[in-house]
Amino acid sequence: MRKSIAILVALLVVFSMLMSACASATPTTAPQPTQVPAEPTTAEAQPTEAMAEPTDVPAPTEEVHEPVTLTFVNWIGAEDATKPALDAMLNGFTEKYPWITVESMPFPFNQSKDQLLVMSTGGTPPDASMSHPTWVGPLQEAGVLASLNDQIPSLDQWPASSLKGWTYDENIMAVTWAPSPVTVYYNKNLLAKAGFTEGPKTWDEMLTMAREVAKLGKDDQGNQIYGFGISSKKLAGAGYFALPFFYAYGGSFVDDNGKIVLDTPENLKALEEMKMLFDEGVSPEGLEIRDLRNLFATGNLGFHWDIEAGIGIFAGLSTKGADFANDYGVALMPGLSADQPGKTILLEHNLVIYKDSPHQAEAALLLDYLTGPEGIKIYNDNGGNKLPIRTDTAQIDYFKAAEHQNLNVFIEQLAYAEALPAKSSAFLGAMEEIASAIQRVSLNNEDPATVLKDLDAAAKALYNQ
């Protein structure tokens, strides 16, 4: 009995010692149960993207482009005065788009139209080219141009009136690059002698001032002074430089559907006014634009219509050089009221893309760059002098500089300028007919109403209307 009790006491002591040891080894915070990892399924056995072994595929960076070479036909690269500016623009473009190379293909201006027609109809078109506004019609009629509607990202920066001039069946086939609106230069010295202290605000004011200037007679050297210059030589340029005169009286050359609308009361009033200016000796007879520029540069013409290039032309023609700019002012084409400038024409260089070009997207980038803030800044910084057609381009500092203030009048005039109505290849012939009509009422003293009916018929014949 005692032996059994002793064994029991011994077992209790051992059990107590074991429990004490376990208690001292147990943490105060109960451990979280660990999970025995299950066998992976087939899908789970695949490494995740983060755990994947590195491969030879590079991490995504910039978009990879295939090298592209664009051909660009132009005429300013063939002229010593403008080639450096063009080269600088193209270098800037290729720096921005390093996968694109531009091969400039310069031709003299008087060869460019024929070269473009031969290349584009012969199966070897350039990707893009410059175009004169009177060439767009023949190129479009040949079916070689590409629509620009969805290609140039900045089309909303062009004035609607500019795009409208090159829209065929709702497709924009060309864009303006170097806009040159025709506006009014006036000789401040002649106006002062005639009793006027500032330029005209309305159309009637301009004609009144012109008549008073003409009354000054002759200058100190015995040269005749004229108030207003109307081109009247039988040249196409004389025809389209007369269009603002028709516009001033509410007339037009074609309607919105391209139909000839010359024989109208509004155009008759314009032609009658021209005849009176010739009959009164206010305008000289039989001169072309170059002759009128010379008269203005010598101080013998009160009012002269021209593009912004006239600033440099007059400096070259005048004995005063660049200082001649102090003698004249530049004003918006006046309208019938002082608060509404008159409508004028827009002379320009155009840019086009060719339908058979395999690189139309890249060519569109080129057109966007050449017309945009970067391209125009480079061109003007390198001796060029291009006005901006796009709203965003007009904001660059170049056009805000004091020495370029005269350019701001031309920039403002852009809002009231329309592209030449030159959609048809018959346009130049029709403009020569207008010049001939001006000659008939000035030199031949013919009846304006009869002349206008003949003009309308001749233009309709050219247009097959």
C-alpha cells in the first residue's frame, strides 16, 4: 500500500514538472496556425508575370516606326533667297520625326506645274508638293490629289474661308501655306497734301481721297500724280486683282455652286465706277501690277492694292530704300461701313498630298509641321517672311515684334479674305477676259453694260456653262 502511494506521488511530481516546462515555453500571444501548402493545380503551377523569368523581349518604350522617305516637290528650294529657310524647316521636321527623311525635289516655278502633272499622271507622283492656287484645279481634275479631310490633325486651325476655297465635293484637296491677302497701301504724304490725316475707314472714303489726291496734278519733277491704281493690261493678274472691286459692290465671279455670275447689277456698278476713275484721270491706263508698284514707290500713287511682299518690293524700288516705309501706311480693305472691313482675295502657296503616295500619313505630318508654329518660326528666323494662316501659328513672338507691326494688318485681313475662285482649270482664261473687259471700258471707252454681258458669255463658254 505504501509502495503504491509512493509511485503515485512520484508520477504527480513528474507531471507537475512537465506542465511547468510547457507553460514557460508557451508565448503570450497565441501563434497563428500555419497552412500546409496544397499541391498546386496546373494553372497555379505557371509563374506569375512578376515571378516570370526574364526574356529577350524589351519593356514597352516609344512606338517603333519603320523608316520612311518622303519626296517633296517645291520651287522655293530652287531659289537662292529661300532655299536656306526651306532647308532649315526640313531639318527641324526630321529632328522631330527622326524616322522620316524628306527628299526635297526643287524645280523652277515656271516648270513646276508641268513637272507635277507629268509625274503624278505618269505613275511617279511625289508624296507631297507645293502648288500655286491656279494649279490645284488642273491637278484635281486629273484625279491625282488625296483628300486631306482626316489626315492633318490641325485642320481646325485654318479659317473656314480658306478651306472652303479648296473643297471639292466636301473633300479638302489642298491647304494654304503662305497666305498673302491683298490689302491697301496708301501714301501718307500725298494724303496729307490733299488734306487728310489718316487712312480711309470706308470704301467711299477711299475713293473720295483718291480723287482729291489726283487733283494734286504733278510732283516737283513734273511727274503725274494718280489717286488710285487699277491694273488694266490684258493679264490674268489684272483680272483677279480687280475682284475686290466687284466684291465691294456686292458682286462676285462665281456663286457657291461654281456658276458664273458676272452679269449682275452689282458687278455693273463696279465696272461703271472703274470707268469713271479712268475717265477722271484718277487711275492711269494700260498698266500692270509691276508698273503700279513702281508708281507707288516713287511717290506718285495715292492708293495701291498689294500683298505683304510689297513691303520689300517698295524698299527695293524706292530711292529711300527701307526708309520709304515711313511714307506709307497699310490699311484693311475698306468696306461699305467703318465697322465692317471689305472682302478681298487671298493669294497663296498651297500644299497638297498625292493619291498614289504610299506615305500619306507621314506627308500629312510634313504639311502640319510646315504650316505650324514650329515650321513658320524656323522659316522666318532664317530670312523668310511667311504670314501665318493658322490661328496657333499667329501667336508666335515673331509677329508681335514692333518691326513687324505692318504684318499685323495683313494677319487681321486674313479673316476677310477668300481664296481665289480658281477651282477650274479655266480660271486663268476667265481672269484674262476680265482684264480685257477693263481695257474695253478704259482704253476703248465702251459701254460697261455691253462689256459685262460679253464678259459673262465669254467666261461661261470657258467653263462650259
